[in-house]
Amino acid sequence: MCGVAPAEAWTPAASAAVAMAVDPEDGPIFGERIERYEDDNAATVALRAELDLPCEFTSDSGSRWRMEKLEPPRVDAPGRVFLITSLDRPDSYNYEVAVVADDVVLLGSLNVRQPDRELLDRLIQIAWLKAADAEIVSDES
């Protein structure tokens, strides 16, 4: 279902997260999480290919959103990018990214006041290269 984590979502065996904001009020705000799973197949749940997009949903807080699938991340591994746009505010755009490499999922989220795919791609590329340098993922996946 749109905007809801899949029922088959698995719990990672290990994870680490970091977030930063240029300005906590105005952003951009970027968060990254790396998850390792016991099973390579569990990591593919993050790609959520079954969604019928675009779609609209209402969050638990009552805010309304539109979610659409964009071109995958520009790294050498399977991935997906969703753009989640507020239907209540003209200045709230959230990108959600997942990149899968074997039993690891690199997740990223970017909150911006205006759509900025170029910034998203730069941040995901940096995160991917740092994960590869740390030998968490292979940059030859």
C-alpha cells in the first residue's frame, strides 16, 4: 500500500545511521542508514517493486502526500528512488532512496524546500563511495 512499509519488511541484523542538516529549520536535511540482513533476499524488500505509483496517501498525523517513482540512483547496484511531495505545503519534498548490494541496503532520505535531484544524486554517490571504501558494499556490485 502506498506510504506504508510492506508487511514483509524484515528486521536487519545490524544497522547504523547518521543525519545532517544545513539548517535544521530550512534544510536541506539528509539522513542515511545502512542495514545488513541475514538473508540476501530480505534486502530486496527495500526496493518495493510492487507499488502502483504514483499514488496519494494520508499520514497518521493527517498530512496528505503524493508518492512517485523516479529513475533509480546513479550507482552501480539495483536501487529505487521515490519522491514524496506534500499536498498540504508547497515547500516540502522528500526523496527516499534504497540501494541493495548483496545482504546490505543503503537507505537515504533528503528533505528539501524545492525538488533537487542533482543534490540527491551527489549525496547518494558520496554515501555509496564511503560505504565501498569501508568495504561495507562492493562498488563493483
